[in-house]
Amino acid sequence: MAININATFNSFVDFAMQKTDAGKGKAIARVSGEANVNDAGPLQGRTIKAAKGDWVGIGIGRLKSLKNANNVARDLFRKAVSDMFGGEDHIPESVRNAMKMEDYGKGKPLTARRIMAVNAAVEAELKKNVAEMTRGCTKSELAAIDKAADIYSREMGVSKPMALNEVAKPGTKANRLLNYDGRFLESDANFRNGMRLLDTFETWFKDVRAELEKKPEERNYEGMGKTLHSGDLSCFSEKSRLGFEKFLFESIAHDPAFNLKETDAHRLFGMENNVATHFIGRNLHQACAQSVAQIPFEKRNTFYKAVTMFFPIVNNADEAKKTPRERGEPYDTKFVVARVLRNLEKISELEANGNLTFKNLAKLCVPELPEDSEFGFREVGDALTKAVDDVSTVLLKKFNGQPSVEYANILGTTLNIMQETGCTMEEAIESAETGKSIPLPPYQASGTLNMDAFDGTTREARRQLSSDLVRPYGYFDSKTDQSLSNANLPFTFNLPGEEPITTDAKDKTAEGQKKIDALLDKIEALCGKVHPAQASSVMTIVSQSGLGTLRGGLTNYGIQSNEHSPCDFTLSKDAETGDVTIKYSSPEGLPFKFEWTATVRNDGYVSTTPFQFSRDEAA
């Protein structure tokens, strides 16, 4: 966090008022004006000046001279300004001029005039930074940043430009609280508690991770309870910390049941008390983090509760050693998630009426069980697992026990449809064989983002798209035996005001990588650096992990992708809302056409239109 000059001046005052030699009562400096600057605003009229003959206690010895005392104060000031900009070499020229760097080492006192000149230069630079960071923000976003900066300014005792700089900078605590929104921006007290809770969470997260890295018999479960019995170490990696934080704090921000004044980290974040921790800590978010991010806050805790009913907390270490199947849990998490999403509205009604029990949930989500079933936990888990396991058995019978390319295609398509839509095995097989479309459930994302992608940067999304664009692409038409797998069709990106950018998987040169890097930069610039979540979503849904809509849609028409799927993309941005829309369309030279669109909001939320397909009769 940037160090603010007023707070630094306070440290000068504290430093100046230190007593030395136990009872001599001699101060190291004389400070004109009021010592407390928190309520007095700027630093007008104040001078830090050493008093000749006074002793200086700085923990490393005593300095008796006026010159040395002045140097100590001014060196502290230089360090404070240097830290603001990430090191002395990065201090902007305008600030260096105001500081009169050439005067350092000459023993001159630090005057109010000098402090005010530096303060003005720093604030001017910060205003430039804020303008750059907020480029691309909508009016509503700018209003939210301004509101958060007002609160931050009051809470931290810093100037408005400094507060704006801190709130607008992606990844800072203030910026994260702004994005979590909800109660954190309702009052100064809530904001202050939110900042404290961010620190509390980070400490708790590291403590849990440290214990999970130990052998089970060496772990200290006291105070952490079942978190360590059920926790998945991969969820507690440093790379996933900000993603973990995002989902927890969005729940806290929008759920009044959480006490923002709470000081016990386990009561706030522990698995027994926080259903979001249970969901994420058990690694149940795997392959559906993007879907979770799209679920409205008021429905997200209901979703967590429903999914985790199928995956209860493991009560002891011995139970934790068993496999999910041995415990009676369904092993296909994404299938369960799709079932819950498909029935989320009815599940919400159950919860609103106080009827969200495991039995009622199972009746909704597991139609494979008969009405007279007991709906016991193991019975339900076995039914969901069997629904997936039976696909290969049923299809082999249809193919007289003889595996073939067509069998493999239909098998893979059926399992994909079940995972994406939450439909029954019979519905999925019919869809795979006939092309009958089954709509995705609400909030089911076609793209896949893991926890690493929610770190407030585009790092993971850039890596993913970059690696995809250097692989060969093609199609195979299983209904006509027409192979397009050797086409090595390129990706073409059409961005506003830019020449089309075409990537060639065969181009492995440095120039080819340079073109890909330039494309990634242009996508990030289109979204604006202040919108890393939006840029990450855009990069992800134009990469292979985001083309599930394409592969699923083509499969319904007997067309398989050969590992990867070529596509043309046309990107546009709404000037008012900041939404980025991507139009997906078929490359030239194919005997069929496809099209659909996806719209990505500033917060990374993705919505799509239906997939459209037609054969080119002239081809």
C-alpha cells in the first residue's frame, strides 16, 4: 500500500517527541504547528527542525548534532516518497525536482514548504496514474471508485488523490473490497472491518495451508476443526488464495448473517460455519468456478448448500482417507453441479419455505431413483455415480459389444452433454445420436476458469490462450466421413479499429509469438486494465476451454473437432455499459456454417446466445 505523506509526517512527529536518557525529557526536535495532523488536513505551517544540543535516540546510537538530526528526518522522508513509487529510481522527475534531491546530505531542515511542494507533485502524479488506471471505466464504475475513495480517505487519513490511486489500482485491498461491494461500501465502519478481515483471512489461509502440508497425524486440528479433515491442499495454494478470497468475501458482503466485527477467523472462514469454504475447500469448484462466479449473490449460498449436501463434511481423519466412492459420494462433481443448477429455482423455493432437506433435494436432482426410495445418502450417491458409469455399458449394447469410432464419438458426446446440462443418461444419448438440443441450465458457463484465474490479473488467461494458438486445428465430419483435420485453419480476430489478426499454428517463430503477445495486449486494452476479470473471461472464452458451445453444438450435427476447434472472432465494446461482445463464426472454406455470440460484463460475467448451425449446400 502506498505510504501517505501525512501519515509519514506523523511518524516524524512521534520520532521528534521521543524522550531520551530516561527522564531528561529532551526532545530531538521542535515541531511548529499542531502535532496531530489527522484532523488538520494538509501540512501547512509545519516544520521539522532539530534542536541544537538535544540527544537523538534512534535505536542504533545517539546523534548529538543538529546536522545529523535533520538528516535523519529528511532521510525518512525520502524513503517514504521512494516507497510510494516502488523505489528511488522510479520517483517521477516532477517529484524529484520538488524534493530537491541534490540538497540531501547537506543537513538542511525539512520545512513545511518543501513537504507541501512534494505533496503537490506526488498528488499530480497520482492523478495521472488514476486517469490511466480508470481508462475504460463506465460512469457507474467511476462513481463507485469515487465513493470508495471518500471512505478510504477518511479511514486512512490520506488525501483524495492518494485514496483514488489506492482504490483504483487492481489487486490492492481497497480495490478488492470495492469489487466485493455489498456491505463493505455502506459505511466507513464496514469498510474498516472489511480491510481488517482481509488481513485476518490471509493469516487464516496460510495457517490452514501450513497444517495441511503436514502429515495427518502431525496436524493441529484445534481451532480449525473439520477444515483440515476435509480440506484439499490444492485449494489452499498461494496461487488460488485470491480466488478463494473472492468467493468468500462476496458471500460475506452480501449475507447479513456474517458479523463484520467478528474476530475469530474460524467462525468466519471455517468449513463448519462458511458453506462457501466447504464448497471450495473440498475442491468441489473444480471445472465450474466460472459458473459459480456467474450465479447471483442472493442465489450463490443456496447453490453452495445444495451441492455440499451431496458432499458432507468428513468427520474424522480415518473417514478422510477413504475415496469419495467409499464414502458414498458421487464422483462426478461437474455432473452434480449441473443437476443443481438445472433445479436451482426450485431449490431456492425449498430453502425459502424451510424445506431444503437432503431428501427433498435428492427428489429434485436424482430422477433415476424411484418414488418409494428411502433417498439415503449412499443410495443417492450410488445412483448419481451409476448414471455416469452406465453410459458405456448401454452404448456398447447398441453397438453389439463392438467399440468403433462412432461409438467413441457418441460416448464422449453423451458424457459431455450430461456434465454440461445435468440431463439424464437417456436424454443425453438421444441428443448425441439425433442432434436434439438440450439447453444449458442457468448460470452454466461454457468456459472453464479454475481458481488461479481469479487472482485479479490476466496471467492465467494469457498463458492459456497463448498456448492454444500455437496448436493445429481441424474438424472431422462423421456423417459424411469428410476429414478436415489437415486444414490447420487459423484463428482470426477482428477487433474494433484494428486490422484483422490471424494466428497460424504452423508459425512457431519468435515473430509468431510476438503476434500472439500483441493480440493479448489488444484484448486487454479493449477491456481496460481496470477490468482484469473481464479481460480474463474474454481471453478464456476465445481459447479452447471456452469453445464448449462450439464443440457441443457441432457434435449434435455429427462433426467432431480434431483436438481443437478453429473459429473466427469479432469483438466489439458498448461505450455505455463497457460490455464486450464476441461474435463467433465459421472460418472460410468449411462445408458448414455456425454462429453465436457471448457478452462479457466488466465483472467477467458471461452470457451467450444459442448456437446456430447450417450446412453449406453449395460445398
